[in-house]
Amino acid sequence: MSANSGRTGQQEDLPGIDRLLALSDGVVAIALTLLVLQLKVPGQVTPPTSAAALAAQLSDDTDQLISYLISFYVIANFWLIHHRVFRQLAGQRESLAWWNFLFLFTISIMPFASSLLGEYSENPLAVSLFALNLLLASLATQATLEIGRRRGLTTSKTDPRTARAGWLNALGTSAVILASIGLAWVNTDLAKYCWLLIALVPHVVGRLVLRRTGPGGAPGGDAGQSSPGA
């Protein structure tokens, strides 16, 4: 048996794109479910009929609630980005599958990082570890798409602006996250507010790409909206 036929047979044994998506959807669903476990019902309210006493108890868990909301949004956003990436893929390779598993690792560990952030919201290490989780998820997503492009696994209809926008999104997102890690050791609240800038990166990138190429620079949709970036 030739080496080429061996590689072809190995590729045929790999799960298809649909199975990778199904596995990824399942991991994301479990991670979203596990997030809520960090929210605790107050143990004892005295008197139990007092709304003020219950409100006071609930306010003690504000940091956990904020961490939960941030993490839920982040995972949901990465799920949308993940599907945009896989819509551009038309084939499968083992290396691509492993990059997808790296992405799933970052999602599966997000509930732990979120709980740590909620419990130690003023600790710079807890903030930095959560930010590092975001960074790895963003890079793994971009790497999955880049591996697909280099191996010729993307669809022929891929907008040429999408590749440029994808790299700019990844760089912009990474820059914001790295800045937040540095800020965490100066002011943890400022570092967390810095994460809000991540949502603006795709819009800024979309404007830059369209400005350089013009509205008719390449066929396809909105480059900023269809490329990965947290």
C-alpha cells in the first residue's frame, strides 16, 4: 500500500465536519450549564420572610453574578464565532480536529475560571487567568481557520477580505486581552472593564477592511462580522 493511499484512508476514518460541530455544540451546552453552579442560594436569611435580609444576602454574591454574566456572554459569542469558522470549511484533517479540541478545552475550563474570578474578583491572578482563558480560546479559533486555509479545506466562496479581517480581529482581541492582564496587576476593575473593548474589535476591523478595499473590493458579506474574534 502506498503512502498516499495510507494517508487517504486515514483521512476517511476521521469524523466529518458535522460530527465535530455536534461535539463542539455539546461541550458548549455543558459549559453553559455548569456556569450556573457558581451561583449559590443564600443559606440562612433571618427572618426568612424579610425581603431586605434576602436582598442583603444576595448582594454578597454580586461578584459571582457578574462573573457568570461575563462568562455566559463570552461562551455564547465564541459559539457563534466557531460556527462562522466551520461554515467556511469544506474538509477535515487530523490537525484541524486537534486545534478544535484545543478550543473545546478552553471552553470546558471556562466554568472553573469564571468561578475563580467570582470568588476572588479583586485578585490580579484570578483576573489574569480568566483573561488567559479568553486569549487561548480566541487564538485556537483563529488557528483552526488558518489550518483549514493552508490545507485547502475552505470553500471557494470565501471572501478574500475575511482572511485579512480574521487576522486583524485576532490581533486586536489579543492586544486587548494582553492589556487587561497587565492592568490586572494595577487595577482589577479597570482590567475587567477593558474586556468590553473586545466586542468593539470586529466593528473597528470591519470598517478598516472596507475602507481599504471599498464596498466592491471583493465578493461576499461583511468581513468584520464573518471572521473570528472574541
